[in-house]
Amino acid sequence: MLFVLHHAYSQYEDFKFGDINQDEINLKVYARDTSAKAIVLKEFGNSWFDNETGNLISKKHVRIKILDKEGDKYANFEIPLWKRDNLYKENITVEQASTFNYENGKLVETVLDRKNIFSENKHNYLDLCKFALPNVKENSIVEVIYSIESPYFFNYRQWDFQSTIPKLESIFKASIPANYVYNIALKGELPITIKNSYIEKECFGIGGGDSYRRFGKSDCSVNLWGMRDIPAFYEEDYMTAPSNFISSIRFELSEMIYFNGSKIKITKSWKDVEKELKGGKYFGKQFNRGKEVFGKNLDFIVKAETDALNKAKIIYDHIKHHYKWNGYYGKYSDNIKKAYENKTGDVGDINLSLIAALRLYGFDAVPVICSTRENGLPIEIFPVLSNFNYVFCKVTINEIDYMLDATDPYLTFGMLPIRCINEKGRVITNKESYWLNIPQKNEIKQDIALVLKLETNGQLTGEMKISSYDYEAISIRKKMVSFNSDDEYIEDVDSRVQRMRIKDYKIENKNDFTKPLVEYYNVIFENFDTLNMDRIYFNPFIFNKWNENPFKSKERLFPVDFGAPINTSFTLSLEIPSDYEIVDIPSSKSLALPNQGGNFSYDYQINGNHISLRTSFKTNYYLYSSDEYHYIKELFNQVIQLQKSDIVLIKKST
Amino acid sequence: MKLFPYYFSILFLISVVSTNIYCQEKYKIDDIKKEILPNADAVIRFSEKKYEVKSQTEVRIKLKHSVSVMNANGVKEGVIIIPYNSLTTVKSIRATIYDKNGKIIRKIKKNEFDDLSMINNFSLFEDDRMKRYIPQVNILPYTVEYECELLQKTTIFLTWWQPQNRWGLAIENSSCKLIIPSDFLVRMKTRGFEDKEVSPIVMDKKIEYVWNIGNLPALRDEPFSLPIDSLTSWVHIAPVNFRIGKMNGSLSSWEDYGKWCFDNLIKGNDKLPDATIFKIRQMVKGIDSPKEQARIIYEYAQKKNRYVSVQKRKTGGIHPMSAEEVDNLSYGDCKALCNYTRALLQSAGIKAYYCEVYAGNIPKSPPEDFVNATSTNHIILCVPFENDTVWLECTDDKIPFGYLGSFTGNRKALLCSEDGGKLVNTTTYKPKNNRMNSISEFVIDKEGTLTGNISIELMGTQYEKRELNFNGLTKNYIEMLQKHYNHFPEIQINSYSLTYNKEAIISTENMTITSPRFASISGNRLYIPINPVNPIQSLPRDFRSRTQNFYIAKGFFDFDSISYKIPDGYIIEYVPQNKIIETEFGSFSYKTSFEDDKIIVSRYFLLNDGYYDKSSYSQFFDFLKNIHDSDYSKIVLIK
């Protein structure tokens, strides 16, 4: 019976190197995706622990057909190998690598010469193993088997079923000794169609030789997952990390049992994780050492303030301005004291310092761990700590929650940077941790108001006021500091906006980040050569105009993610020469997205030779499902069409 | 078409290092003279580069450098990057960071520098590495000072000193020193030192040259600027005789250097297996025209090989992989693929020359009067025939036989041969020959929907404007088209073809499209954008006071004809006026005519190459604005 069973599994064993069938030779175009430049014909991955060393071995066997010369880059391999130092590092063995060409009715194999395998020392922690297969042409089949031996058994290598080229079949087999327990998560939309699991008896005994006699051997659970006809993965605009959407299987070590019977839980439940984090040297120990780090240093700036909220704001500002973020993410800190002294650190150093400082003054400040947008969404079903690459602070004052991040000096109290607005974060409280829907209260917001007079010489003169809020204000303020003076900034604006000349300007709240940034300009627009015309077509949509629809595809597979809601308005008050009258003006319009998703409105009023007009565009959310895609696309279409219409003026007959 | 990452790049990239701390607060920001601050993102406070040639295999380089970062744009100037490789080692390096008052914030030791490889794209082997330190300072401005010593084991490249090598960089004080043994011969070319005679100081068995500049305000990056090399001062020094690896060479003349390249890089390196030679001879048997034979061989090599970057540095990265090895592997870099294609041509009795060239969209040529090994970065082949000369780019499998385009066209290349080297012109592309002809016929219906077809021919450097190898309307390709034709608010592509006449080097795009809501309706009026097919995309920035002269590098000639059949019930209320503009920058014409229910818009736009004085920038801008006005005007119909 056992034998029969084994036989049944054997169809999911690794395929034979170079055993290429006629169908594979004949395949010229992949019918399901005719654009594919290359295709994975077969792919088999196998991971297990080595009996001698206890290291994790990840073996990969892949057979790729190059369908088009442009796909020949898929015959180049670049395999990352992580290292800590020369001893503790990953090693690769390229077992076999060949190119097969079908010439004159037979398969000709060209074997990769080992001397053409190169190693690049990318930086202190990464080597790259690189090779390009020889003799690759259109319709070549390249086949490679390599295995990576890794001491990092914490990171059981993830397996990506999906890649930038389609695959006919991809199978992954993981053999895990009973002394290691991993949490396993499947990502992406595609279903697993091949699945099997069985127990292999006495497969793993660490130490090699006879040592298993002493400790015994452990059984392994063998799991096998596979997919067929896997489409290529294409990225779209306005989407977060591809890793959120690529079909893959991931592992996180949850517990380890030594051969002497002792058991170490690595991650099991949030309860374990919390305990580990809160008591951890690089997390809980850090944000509770406020007294030691800050001592009485902050007293003089905080003491005079009695209002709790103001006090928190002072502490936040201090930390924010004290630190220069070094650009790295992270949820831990080696030592916030050292970071504070050096005035620089990663996200963990800075935000854990912030929490420590707030706690020192009695605030209910707790860390929220999350995953940045480009890092993908954390898995929710069980704790996978390595998914979280960021930490910010949640502080509760007078029963109101504020989310704080001190890594960017332009952020204001209660505002998070767009990079960590990624659906959910886990709040590590003093009691039980919980999931938090990360609120996005801030917008990409700008209001533009123009008061213009059409002069008889064809120029438009008047005043403009641009008020920018939240993320829009941040992006302008960041732009401003790239100039040595306001004059240089204004000259730059002036040179970029076509036909507009800034005569005079005033900037308000440039350095007060708690208030909207306001720019006032005295402007001249050169619009018409001359007004000696009987009829004038004037396009009033001078600013906040969409010239093209950012959404062009017919369909959308993934959600649309703007990062923050968009909220813009444009008001124009226009005085026309008294000898002209208005004969045509685009009619008022109002459009809305379903489920209060947002709206566009345009309205006007005419009062003698005075026109006032207002448009506003607002999305109420930052994230829209792919089902809502065509509504968004249509909204943009309508806006663009309207914005192409003119006001028509004619000269009064005298 | 790919560059081989330049093995000489080290000297171009080195820009830094520091002085001893002899006095406190020497880097006060307030001490910088106000006159040099406008537009300065960073200010070089003090810089000293010293090159000391000890022997043909030992050049000691000492850099002391300090730079004040003035604003967010200048932060990248404060990043310390010291490139090195197997020919150049970093002996020592240290840095100090100062705040705006000149107080020391931090001192950085050698082991605090990151050590990284400099490879970005897939490349099998290169040993270009760098030491890097990114200062983290919260408060602008601040000053970074560093000091480093390098040992270079070759003399093929000596000195490239250009203190003001970026926009937005002001200079307080910068100097360069070259010390050579009195019997070591060098040649030099300088810019900006014409009026300042640099007389060498002759010492015991040594000669010392010193160049100094200072008090220079920053240059502003403006549209159509000349390359910064032609605006600021520099010193370029090349040896007369050099050594790289185990090879000795001469840079006494282009003739000598070209011969050296041939003798050391090509000769003996071009042997092919007999079977390959036989195969090639069979392939061209019976074909009379040598040019036709060359085309067949070139296309064979294109099909057989692919580009993979492999920079073996045993000989400084200039030695091509042997023809035999390429024959086996079917891949190589530009040197390897040119050497191989040359060998194939040779086996059929066709003479081809290995040519060094500078590749990049802005043409640059090795100077006639200054022989050096560092002004090229790519290899192409030159194949002379009786009546014409064909140039071959060997790293791209899609480009037509004899096409160089804007990557290596319009410049001089160094032709290497056994008879000596010489500088020769590559293919010349005149603006009038860089043509695009478009003919579009559209029908507009009552809802404003546009349907019709567009037919476009592309020639000269405009040939590159589309894919060089179209094979099917893929999702990505459709997206690319939608982005390209972004003046249609929405575009559905009903049919599409892109074909190539590789002999005449013309590509032809034909498509039928539907664009809903192309024309907008407002009340009784219908507005039709006049040129959705080929409008100028945007106007350059319009500075009130241009500070530098400008030039146009990529002239072209476009001719467009667009006809609109208008819907029943509408009559024309307004069409933009006809226009003809002739300027020194080029000419432009716009004309509308009518034929039954059709409006035909004809447009041409010729942009000349050339150098212009800064005072004519406003005229140039007006010229473009005038075109922009026409391109974005509308036809108005009324019911």
C-alpha cells in the first residue's frame, strides 16, 4: 500500500534534465499569452534540511523556452546569496546548466562552462551568482539546476509561482522535519491546483554520522504545492507592491524542538509575539528607557506646558527635529540612546525614541508595527513578524487617538507619511495587541483661486492664491528647500507654468507646518495676440486640469491605490472687456462615483461682464477596488471632455 | 545598443576628499562670498587633487576636498563616492562633517564607509567598486570634508580635472597638481586656462604643474544647455607612452594609438574555427555585391549572438573576448561582438575596421589635437565599399544594417588598423533627413467620437522613435501606444501594423483607431482639437533671463496632414489662421483647407541643429510657443 502511494506521488518528483519532448520543441507561441517573450515550461523546487550540517537546502530546477530574441534575457541568471561574513553565508552549487537547440531534426546541447559562472560581491551582506547561458537563440530551451545551501533556517525560501513570464507548470516541494514548525501562507489570487502531503519517516538527524543514534531521527512532513498555466504578472499604474499580488508561498518559522526534547517557540500566536516584542531587547526594552535616554533634558521644553495635547506636540516636534532619518526602515532599534546621541537613525530608532519620550511624560503611547506600501501587506492569519518593516506611534490623549511618525520633519502631529498607509497595522499595547485599520485622514489637497481681468490688449492680469494642504503642502515645501531663496523658487515656478508671468508674490506659512501653505501671486497671462477679433474662444480651466486620463487600460486586475484621497478645487473670477458679451459657456456638470466614492462638479455664474466659475474634484478614499475601476476611468473621461470646452465671447455690435 | 560601462570612469567620478583640521570653524557657511551663492546647491570650499606619477605602473593620487551642502538639491554633492577597481586601490580615506557654524559634528573612519559594487544592470563580470559614505545631517546647510589616497597601477588614464562638473555647483577654491618624472612625457588639453599660462616647476628629476581656480558662481541648468564640458574649465592630461597590465602603448598620435589598439586588441584575437569560415563562405557564395554579402553576414551575426556585458579587466577592460569564444558562447559585449563580426566579414574577404567611438545622444568626438584613451566608450565597425561606407552597430540584433542613429551618428570615431589609426566621421544625419511623414484621415460623428486611420513613415534618427522589432500588439505595446498618443483622451486601437524597410531604413506605422469623446460638445458647439497626432509635447522652461548659450542637437523634419470629416448638421464657425514662420531655428507652417465636408490640416515643422547665443533664446522660445499655440488650437463647429 505504501509503495503504491509513493508511486502516486512520484509524478510530482523532479523532472529529468534534458528530457525535452516534442511539444516543448514545437512550442513557438504561447496561445494564452501571445506576447510572452519566454515561458517557463517546467519548474520544480525542493527544499529540505541537510542531515550533515542542518543547513537548509533549496534546490531549483527550471526549463525555460526563449520564444523571441527579446526574451533572451531570461537565459541570464542572477541569484542573490546572503551573507553575514565569510563563514556564515549562503552557498550555491550550479549542478547543471545547458542550452538546447533543435537543429536539423535533433536536439543539440551546449553545456555552460563553469569558468563562465561569476560571483559579484554586491555589498557586505550580498553576493550575486551570475551566469549567461551559451548559444541562446530564438526557440532555444535553457535548463538549469542549482541549489542554495543556507544557514538561515529561519527563512525557509519563499517560492514564487508567478513571474514576469508565464509558466506552464511550477511545483514546489518542502520537506520540513518535525522539529521545525513553520507557518505557511499563500499569497495572490491564483489557486493551488496540485497539492499533496505525506510523512517521511526518520528523514532528519542532525550532526551526521552516528549522532542520530544518540538523539534519534525525526520525521519530516513533505508538502507539495503546484500550479499550471500560470499567467505572467503585469504591473499597473497606481498600485502598491507587486509582492502583494504575485502568487507565492511563504514560510515563517514558528517553533523548533531540539533533539533533547526542549522546545522553542519562535512565533506562534500574537500572544507569543507580543511577549517577545514587549520584553525584547530591541523593541520593548528600548521604548521603556525614556528616563535613561532623555533624563531631564526635555523638562525645560515641556514643563511650562500644562495642556496634555500641547505637551505631546512639543515632544513630537522635538524628536522630529532632533533626528535626521537615514532612509532605512525597520521596527527595532539597537539602542535608542546611541541613536539619540548621533542624531540619526532608522525608522525604528526614531519612532521608538518618540514613544519612549512620550511615555516618559506619562502618555499612553504604543507602537504600531506595519508594512510599507512597497513591502506588501502583512499576512493576517497568523503573526509573520518579518512581514513588518515599519513602526510608528499611536498616542491616546483625552480619548482621541493620534498616529505619529517623527521620521519626516514636514509631517505634522497626527499625520502619517504615505509610505506606511497600507491598510492595516498591529498595535502592540500594554495588554493585548490588535489590528488597526490605519486611518488616512490627510489628503492631497490644493485650492486655487484666480481673479483675472481680460485686458483689451489680450492679456489677462490679476491675482492667484494657491492653498496647499497635507501631502500637497509637504511636496511643495520639500521643493522650496531645494532653492536657496524664495526668489529662486518663484523664478522656477514662473519658468515652468507656460504663459504665466509672476510679477509679485507672497508665501505664507512656509515654516509653520501646522497651517496650509499659501502662495499669492500677481500674474499676467499672455493669451491672445490681439483682441481685434469678433469672436474669442477662451478656455477657463487654467489650473487643476487633467490633460489626459491616467487610466487607459480597458480592464484593471488590481485595486487603484492613490495613497491618499485627492481633493482639488479651482475658482476663477473673470472680468471681460465691456464691449464683449458671452454667447456660450460650458454647462454646469456634476458627477459622482458610486458609494460616495468621490465627485467632480463644475458650476458657473454670469453677472454682466463678470464670470465666476468653480470646479472641484474629490476622491473620498485612497483605495478603490478593481470593480470600481471603470467608474474612476469614466469620471476622468468626463472631466477631461468638459475641460476642453471653451467660453465663447463675441464683440457687441455697436 | 549598449555602452560598456566605462573602465576609465574612475577618474571622472572621483570628485573628492579632506584636509587636516588645522583650525576650527574654517567652514562657516557665513564665510562664503554672497556673489557665488545664487543658484548654488553646493559650494566646493576647498579642493586639492594631486597626481604623482612614480613610474609607468604607479600613480599616486591624493584628494582633499570639502563641500558645503546648501539646500536639498545639494545633498547628493555631499555624498562621498570613491570608485576603485583592480587597477586602482584605495589606500586611505577619512571624512569629517561640520555644521553650518563650522563645528565638527562627526568624524568618519575608513571602516565606516560602505563598500559596494558599481554594477547596475546585468553584467557578468566587472570589478568596478566604490567606497561610499552618505552623511546624515538634519540641518542644512552643512559641510563635508574628506581626504583620500589612491594607488593606480596604470598610466593609460592620468588626469581629468573639472572642478565645476555639475549644474548648481559653486567653487570657492580648487586646485590640481601633477608631478611627473622629468623623463615622463605628457600632453595636455585645457579649457578656461588660455589666459593663465601654467608654467611647470622643474625640480630635481621632477616636473610639477599646478592649476588653480576659485570664486566661481554656480551655473544654472537651463533647457537646451550645452554640455557642461563646453562651459567650465578643465584640464585633461594624457601620457605619451603608457602601460596597462603587461602592455606598453603610445599616445603620441592617433595614428600610433590606433595601431596599438589593432596590434594589441585585434591581431590574433580574430581567429575563427574552420567550420565557421566555411559556413560563412557558403552563405555568401554566388552573391556578387560585397555590400550584400556584408549585409547577410551582419544579419547572421545579429541572429546568432546576443549582448551580455562582460568586462574582463586583466587588461583594463579594453581587450575583447576572442572571436573563437564568441563563436562558442554566442554572446559578448560591444568589443567582443564587433571583433567577432569583423572576423566573420574578413573570412568572406570583406575588410572591416574596429572603431572606438563615444556613444550617447549628445555627439562628442575625440579631439584631433589631443590624443587620449578616455574620450570613447563604445565600439562600432566601419566597412568601406567602393562607393560608400557602411557603419555597423554590433550589440543590437534589431537594428538595420548600416544604421547608427543618434547613439553614435554625427561624430568622429577612431578607426584602428594595422596601418595606424585615424579619426573618421560616422554617419551624418541632417535634420532634413530625420523625417516623419504622417497622413491621418478621421471622421467625427455627432457624439464627438473620432474614427479613422493614421499612417506614419519614420526616417533618419526618427527611425528610433518606434520599436525596432515589432511583433504583435501586446498589452504592454498597447499601453505604450496609448501613452504615446496621449492627445486622444481615450484611444481604441482597431488595427495596427509596424513594418520595416531595412534597406532604405524606413519604418511605417499604420493604424485604425476609435476615440470616443474626442471632440467635446458644449451647447450648439463642437470643439475639435486640431493636432492630436503629432503636436509638440510641451514647451521648455522659459527663463526671463537666460544665462547661457544654447544649442539644438537633434534637428528633425516633420510633415503632417490630418483631415476631419465633420458631422452632418454642423458648419464651421472657426478655424485657426494659417501660419508660416521662418526663423534661424527652423520653419513651421500651418494651413487649413476644405474639401466638401472635410477639413484638411497641413503642418510642417523643421528644426535645425545649431549653436545659438543666449540672447536669441527668447526668439527661440517664441518660435516654439507659436507652434504650441497652433498645435493646441481647436476647430469650432456650430449647429
